[in-house]
Amino acid sequence: MILENGIVRTLEPSMPTARALAIAGDVVAGGVGTHEQALASPDVVDLGGRCVLPGFNDAHVHFPTWALAQRQVRLEGTQSLDEALQRVAAAVRDVEPGRWLRGLGWRSGDWSPPVEPTKDALDRVTGDTPTALMARDYHSLWLNSAGLARANGELEAEGGVVVRDDRGEPTGVLREECAWHFRDAYVRPTDDEMLEASREGIKLANARGVTAVHDKDGWLGALAVFQRLQSEGSLSLRVWESHPKDDLGALLALPLAGPFGNDFLRLGYVKAFMDGTLGSQTARMLDGAGVEITSRAELEETIVRAAGRGFSVAVHAIGDRANRDALDAFAATREAWKGLRPRVEHAQLLAREDIGRFAELGVACSVQFSHAPSDRDLADRFWAGKTDGAYAYRSLWDSGAVVANGSDAPIEELDPWAGICAGVLRTIDDRPAWHPEQRLTLDEALIATCVTPPWLAGDERRRGKLTPGFLADLVVLDRDPFAVEPEELPSIQVVATMVGGRWVHNPPPWA
Ligand SMILES: [Zn+2]
């Protein structure tokens, strides 16, 4: 197949653009005028002046959770507790008897008047329907009385918080490990629910130009979900799957020497958490605030055990203390993980003196460009005076750090183009850029989204660029983003998506 009459941006510095692209089977055969003459009666696709880029690889997504979230009551953007309760009231009518009402997306920091959610407020609109509403950052869970009752009072968990009132009664909000334990024990979706939602989610992701993801839902059984989707033929994106640190023994019990799988699905790395989040005010800070989920010593042990079997670690760290502890742990274990590609997820708030350490150590930053403009108000409030080191993508890039971009969906939408725009513009509304000194160029934002994630998965010689021999994973955009003013970038649309030489969204011809 030959794609011609457009602009192909290869993201290979030695030959950044081509007028056409030849594809043979599942790989790129060449640029213009090279191998395509050798193909027998090639299919020709008229790009009509459109732009071709390597497919988008979302480096941080909770895929089944995001897919399921498409079907739940959504509380994003609610301005008050009352508005949130109205949405819940509308959704509760559709819940079948005996089922949970699930929802997500609330952030009490956005509500005015300022108020924390309670089970009493929720009980008024949900009655006896057990209700579990995950906070936007997934680190707090808001339950009603019928939901809480499922636990028979067993709410405490190490590394978590049960919010209580003056009388010591749970208010209905659980944080960190308490929230997750409750969810896993009582609100977990069934395998069939995950499968159905993920099948639809893959189509939606493909429609947004996604050809690969790094999934974070290993703890939820995502590997089996993707395996089933692959065997039925509907896995049309490539998955680099995580395994939870808390279940490391199970991974190490398998006779594996490193990542295992195929071109579409690979069990790749171990995921750990150092701390909580900005929104829940559980990020672990140098001033002592926050929640420690994994200690530096524990992380060191995890890194060494995983590395001994060829697995690298991806560790969630938000606060400046959490990031320092993670960096210290990687520094102390450097010999053990040499040759692997470890990463810090989020790296949201960094002490100045820690910014250069990612490059020095060779630890990648897996960040989410959308978080900066989306969290700006919370960051200005909770991290006042410290935001110079927050979402510091330009500083990290200039220090030589490996920077990968993801969405953290469902916390932000799984929409890489929106993420790329956020990295370049540092705003998602009509306000001026937030910390504009931390903007990246379009080229850098694309590298972080298309090239670096495959590198993290060890696929840098096979994916992420449109050069001969690379897998033909690509996205067609309606215009060349390098030919428009930055402010126009958000209006660019994904036209079509190809994975391994096969159109998985909107095959040509295009009107
Ligand atoms: Zn995440």
C-alpha cells in the first residue's frame, strides 16, 4: 500500500518528512521513490494533503477502568456538592435492584461553598442503593450508608485513611489504601463487564489515533481481559501491561526472564505507588504532609527483586518527598537495574535540586501533559510557592531526562492529541498558559507521545517512527500540525488510524 499526496512526518531526525509512505504487510517498506516500485500492484491511498504521523502511544492509562468509566455517573466539572448530588439522583433511577451505582470524577476542591462529601448527603438521593463514587484522582472513595454497610465496619487498611467526624463515625469518605481495599473487596466489576467495556474502549481509543498503550490496570486483571480480546480478534492496539508490586511474588513464581508476550500484548513491568495525589492532599511532601504508601526501603527491595528477573519498575510519585524517595531508591539500586528502563509516573512536584537527577540516573519521567493545565488551580492553592517545580516538563526535557506522555485516563480523557496540545500550550481554556516557561515544542510533545513510550517498552527499533522495517502503526490528521499557529492545534482532527498495516479506524477513501 502506498499513502501519497500528503505530508508524512516520520519523527526520524535523519529524514523527518516524506511525500509518500509505502507499507508492505504490517511494516513500513519505505519513503517516497524507494521500495514501492517493487511492490506488486500496490494499493494507492490519496492523502489529499493530510498529514501522517506515527501512531499515538498513551504511556499511562488505566484502560479497563477508563472503558468502564464511559458507562458510569460522571461528576467531573461539578461546581458544588448539590450539583454532584443532582447527577447522582438522576443516575440512581437506572440501577437494577441489588446492583451498585458506580461513579467517578468528583473533586471537592472544585466545589463552592467549600464542603467535604458525606454519606448523609448521598443517602438523601440514593436511599438503599449501594453507591460508590471515586474521586477524580482515584485516591478517595465516597460511599453512602448502604455501600459502607457491606464492609461491616472493617474499613481500616494500612496506608489509608478512614475520614471520621467528631464522634469518630466514618463520614463516608475513604482515602488511599482504604478506598482501594473497599473498592476491590466490594465494588469490583465482573470480568464480563470489563471485557464488554474494553472492547468498546479499544474502538474509541483507535478513533483518537491510539495505536498502543501502557496499561496500569494489571492489578485489576487487565492482562486476562486483553488476552480474551486478542483471541477473539478485537485487540487493535498494542498493550504494555503492568503487574502490581503487592503481588510481586506471583510474577516471580513464573519461569520468566523479563517481559513476556507478543507484538500486541506483553506483560512488561512492575507498578508501585509511593504516595497519594494532589487532589486528595495525600501527596507526600518534603514538609512532612501526605501519605506514604511505599517507603524508600520497600521500593529498593522491589526494584532489586524485579530487576533480578528482568523487569523494570514504574513507580507513582506525586509529592516532592515521594519523588525524592523514589529517586534515592533508584540511585541506591543502580547496579541491580542497569540496562532496564525504570520510570517515575507523574513526577508532579519536584524540588529544584531533584530535577536533574532523572537524567543523571537514567530514570524516565512518565508524565501527563494534560495534568498541568487541568490541575493548575489546585496546584496554585495546595502547592503555593512551590509550583516552579510542578509539572516541570521543560526543565526535565532540558536536563536530558527521558520524558514520556500519557493521559492517566480516566483521570484525564484518553485523547493523546489533547495531551499534545496541553504540552505545547499549557492551557486548556481561554486563560493564558500556566507556567509558560515549562511549555514544550510540538516536536518534543510528539516525541514524548509517539517515540518514547515504545522505547520504554524496548521497542525502539520497531515502533514509534515511520521508517523502513518499523511496524506500520500510524495516524492520519486532517492537517499538518506544523503548518498551523499553536492556538489552532486543538482544532486538528484525527482522520484515520492504522495498526500493523491494517486500518482500525475510518479506512480510506476520505471525503
Ligand atoms: Zn494512573
